[in-house]
Amino acid sequence: MLSKTTEYALRAIVYIAIQQEHGDKIGIRELAKELELPSPFMGKILQDLVRKGVIASAKGPNGGYFLHRPASDITILEIVRTIEGLEAFKKCGMGMKHCSDTHPCPLHYDLKANRDHLLKIFSANTMQTLVDGINSGRSYITNVQEVS
């Protein structure tokens, strides 16, 4: 459902938040290596997130990417909206131009229920929720079980 760009952005922001809990900023090379993501693509994503005010960056020996507001203030929905907009939650699953409750396609009601559920999940969960899941060992963002 989400684009690769959004998936990578979510993983990167969670990783940045975890590093920040330890007082560290993270560089693009380390982030890409730890998350096993393509460095040039991650660079573009992170630059876009900085430009749009979701994360911040600092140059120099102690530089890197960091959150300039608490992870608990950044919802999954904000990231999705920032990267790809909310069109995926509105468009017809069969590509019809005029699909609605009054003129539904055969998939309309099933897809609408699932999209509405995802919107609730994305609105209710923050980057901190995801960080907490990783810190507790319930979930992972890397192929190894511990984030250094």
C-alpha cells in the first residue's frame, strides 16, 4: 500500500529517533548501512524530509540527522501525507473516475473499510509508538535484532 519512499522514510525516522535517545545524530552512510537501504535514495528522502520540516540536519564532525521535535508528536499519517499525500486513501480500487458511496465500484465498500482502518492506525500511532515496539523487542527495523 505504501510506496518504497514512504517505507524507507518511516524506517529512517524510527532509526533516527532511536539513535537520538542515546544522544546521537546519525549520518546517511551509517543509516543506509544499518537499515540495508540504498544510500543515494536515502539521501534524497532525508533531504526532502528536512526541506519539509519533518526532521533536521546538522553539518560538521558531530552532525547528522535528528528529530527537532519529539517522536511522540510525529504520526505515521504525517509521514505518509508528507511523502505521498493521501490520495491512496481516496482513489477507487478499480480505477474508476467517479466511485463513491452513491456510485460504488464492486470493491468500494471493502476497500473503504480497510482504508478507514489504516487511516485510524496511521493517525493513532506515532514514531514513538514504533520506537517503543523496537525498544521492547516486539518489533524490528533491521535484519539484526538490536539497533546499535
